[in-house]
Amino acid sequence: MIVIMRHNAQDEEIEAVLVKLEKNGFQIHLSRGVERTIIGAIGEKTRMGIAGLEAMPGVENVVPILQPYKLASRVFHDEGTVIRVGGQEIGGDTVQVMAGPCAVESREQLLATAIAVKEAGATILRGGAFKPRTSPYSFQGLEIEGLKLLAEVRKVTGLLIVTEVMDTKTLPLVAEYTDILQIGARNMQNYFLLREAAKVDKPVLLKRAPSATVEEWLMAAEYIMAGGNYNVILCERGIRCFESYTRNTLDLTAVPAVKYLSHLPVIVDPSHAIGKWRFVRPMARAAVAAGADGLLVEVHPNPSEALCDGPQSLTPDNFAAMMSELKQIAAVMGRKIS
Ligand code: PEP
Ligand code: MN
């Protein structure tokens, strides 16, 4: 439930409510706004009546949260969350574009891509160092060498970094290098990993699993938030259905739906959703028009030579053309791109 305190509630009144909730076994999440304090009280079952709380001095209103996700719910946080990372905002006026190769392959490849995507207006460099590949025989990533290259290229270009963490064992290492931790589609319901990511003081980009409902996806975000990390960016990357012409099916309805249900920023990855580079641009345009807070796009200087996901990677020229279209669409939406 949410306990909304009156705008002039005294500190002692807030404290008394917290003590009562804690005594009743609730986990407390306090949000002290400029206007008023809101207390999120999370428990498996309602152990105490709302009436008793409403009678307490300083309490304005008590609202039950009916959805199974609480902290991720818009009921808990009426305004959209803006995540601040390295001087950039995700969920604010700017549509943030994260771009780069599927996998970090070499210094030359990463640097060339980073320079090109930055020039076109991207603010965050993506690149996998640990790759979740369907086949054990495919390129698995440069691992620590890949992380070092990402850090080096960040230094040269000033771009922030987002890279995937695949397990709890390598989490401390990845967290040391990256600005944003990516949890991939295959790991969306790896609850041990979600719990550990909750302890890291870095935003988490949580991809939707290909067969997850919106509710399951928000419950995965709830794990991270319940563990104390409120900086979760949701990423729609296509879901599985009967269609096989495209790699997955981009569920663009998830953008307005999640924005309605949750306060968390939502971005779209058209590359993994579609799997074919020629459809990435139109769906990126549609994502910005649908209200996405950002995009995650694969770009490779030479897609035909890519060690991973070449068929869905844009060339730098195509990426630049996409960005100039997106700038116009963002402007219509009252937003900007870098
Ligand atoms: C990726 O972004 O590199 C990736 C593997 O994507 P997904 O987890 O969405 O398949
Ligand atoms: Mn990829």
C-alpha cells in the first residue's frame, strides 16, 4: 500500500507511521518529495487495516496497490522516473540513443563504431563483452578484454557504456567497468542475478524475455527495486509468436502499456526484435512516435564481417540517416535527441 502524508506532516508524524508499519512486518520505501512524503509499504499480505493508518496524525490518504508489482507501479510514483547517469537523463525530455556493435570484436571495430555513432547523436555506446549465444560454438565475446576496450573507448569519446552481465560470478567485474548494466532477455527471470544487480549502484537496463508478459517483466523489475536499486530501464526487444519472417515480433504496444502501468523509463531495441537491418529504421521511427524514452540499436562498420548479429546491424551511414529522421519525429513528440 501507499501512505500519502499531508503536505505539512511533521517529521515525528512520519516517523510514527514508519514505526507502525515496520512493527506490522512491512518493508518500507520512503519517497520524500518537495510537496509531500509518500511511504511505500510492501508486504506479502495486508497485515493491518487501512482505517487504523488513515486515522494517524499527518496521514492524508492510504491507497492499496492492487497490482503484484508495487515499487514499479505508477500508483507508487505518479511521475515518470528520470534516471541520471554520467550527465545524461533517461526518461526525461531527451530520447537517448544507445548504439554500437552486438559484440566488442577489436579496438579498431569498437572505436570506429563509437566515433560514428557519437557523430550521429548517440550518447551511449553498447557492446557485448560476455555474449549469450544460442550456440556454444559461436563467438562468446572477448570477456575482460572487451570490458577494457569499452572503458578505453569511453575515455576517448566521452560516450557512456552499456554492456551485458550474464551471471552473478562476473557481475562485480562488469559493474566495475560499465555505466549501465544490461540484463539480457534470456536472464530476465534469473532471480539470483536480479537480486545481485539490485545491490549495485548503477542503473540496470532490463530486457523483456521473448515469452514474458508485461506483468512478468514488471515483476522482474520489482525484484531489482525491492533490493534497493530503483534505477531500472525497461527494454522491449521483441517477443515470440508464430511469425518467423522477422527474428521476433516487436511489441510496440508495450511502450504505452508499460508507461501507463509503470513510472519506469522504457526503451526499444528494434535490432533484436526484427533481426533484419532494413526494417530497423522504420521501427525505430515508430518507437519514438510511440513514446519510447530511448533506443538500443546495433551498428557495425562492416556488418557482413560481424562476428555476431551482422544481418541486423546498421552501417554507420544508415545509422546517421536514421538519426536525422528520428530527430524530426522526436521534435513532433516535444522531445529531442542529444
Ligand atoms: C544484446 O543486446 O546483445 C542481446 C543479446 O539482446 P537480447 O538479450 O535482447 O537477446
Ligand atoms: Mn546482438
